[in-house]
Amino acid sequence: MSIINTAEKRNYFREFKCEVLTSTPYNKELVKSFISKKARNQLELYITSEDKAWAEDTEGETRVYLIKDKSGRIALFFSIKCGLLIGENPKYRLTEDERQFVDILIEAKKEGNEKARENYYDAGLSLYGERVDVLFEIADKRVESKMEAKATGQVENWKVEKCVSAIELRHFCKNESYQIPEKVGIPLGFGLFWEQIVPTILDITKRVGCKYIYLFAADRTEEFEVSDMKKLVRYYKNAFKFYECDEDDLIIVKPEYDEYCYGLIQEVSKLEKNRDAVWHEFSDV
């Protein structure tokens, strides 16, 4: 077996083709041969069912992509959609006790009971020290938000510190029936993420502002073992350079179907640099 160098390995993955699922009717039949038989894995069902991936791609809810080799065989599929991260100032994170105290302050302000608020300030000062000023600030902002909603006749908006543009890598699944040459010596998902998915995301961000990409680790399985999830999270961190949201004081808006999944993020501006760095790290693999 001949050994190929890192540049040749990268070129191998660059020769694959990335196309939108619904770009040709032929793909509707082709995906029926997609195999992903991991325990309790729902991704095979998603890509092979017309009322799931095909329907979501057609309706524009999610853009689903197939990655094929030169012969047209599916090696992997992934999907992306617009998302949102919420910026949170750490000083506004409340404990359960602080949350209850803020609720009391809100009621006192709504009732216009300034004497009670003075008493609550003294009590809060003894309980929370100088942080009492932050709690009063939070309470006042929430009351102002309710008044604004009433004045405009709108349902109260959910106000946050800041909104941050992002893209969600919603699905990411290799075809278990697809085999790459032994001489490549690089995992299929690793190579295609950096040489197909990342360029696709970077191309999108040339047209629309986007600061982060994010994903939920656990493949949306119903009962993902904790040990397996930790292993998957480590892999996403080491191989794909994702990290926890709290490092940047951000929160992912998580839908209900991603319950128990582990959210990870990565800055779009660092994708190119991370790609070069990670190939250097794996150059001896």
C-alpha cells in the first residue's frame, strides 16, 4: 500500500462534490440506499423519508446537502439552517434566590410602592451586598419592557443583551456503506467536514453576515449514553475545533427536539485558520 502525504489527502476530499438534496429528482431514490445503523440513530430515517429531509429542503426550512464522490455515490449528508445565539452579560445571570427577589421588586414597582422598594433595597443589601443594584436594574428593565409592549399594543418581546448571527450545522452523518481507500488514513467525516462543509459555510457567509456556526452533539438520539456523548463532544472539540458557548458568554436557542444534546460553537472568522491548524495536527495520522 502506497502512502500519500497530507496535501494528497486534502486533495482526495476536495474532489468530492457537494450538492443540494432537491437539486435533482434522482436524489430522492438515491438516498434510499443511505445507511446509518448506530444504536437508536434517527439520521437514516431523516434522510430516507420524503416527509422529512426532502420536505424540509423543498420548503426551505433546512438546506440539506449530499456529498458525493466522482461516481455519484453518497459519502455523507449534512444540513444547515439559519440560527441565533444570544449574548448574555454574566452579571445578569441569576440564582434561584435572586430570581425570586427580582420578581418581588417587579411587583413593588408595578404597584408604585416606593416605600416597599426602599425596604427591599436595605434587605437586598444585607443579602446580596453591592449586587443588589444589579437586581434592581434587572427588575426595572423588565417592568419597562412590559410597559413598552402595552403602549405599542404588541405581545411583550423577549429582550436579551444582544443577538448574534449564526448558522446551525443541524445534521452531520456519514454513509456507513461508504469506504475510503486505506491509504488515505483519515476519517471520512473529518476530511469532508474541513474540505467540503467548511467551504460551503464560508461561501454562504460571503453573502450574509454570520459570526458563529454551532451544533448539538448527540445526533438527536432518544437515549444517548452519557459516555458516548462525552466521547462525541471530545471528538467535535479536537477534530472540528468547536467549544462550549459559555467561553464567549453566549447561549444557544435550543429547540425541544434537541433536549439533552450538547451545544458547541465555533467562530466563522477562525474556520480557515483552524482548518490549516487541524490538518497540521493530523499530518502524522
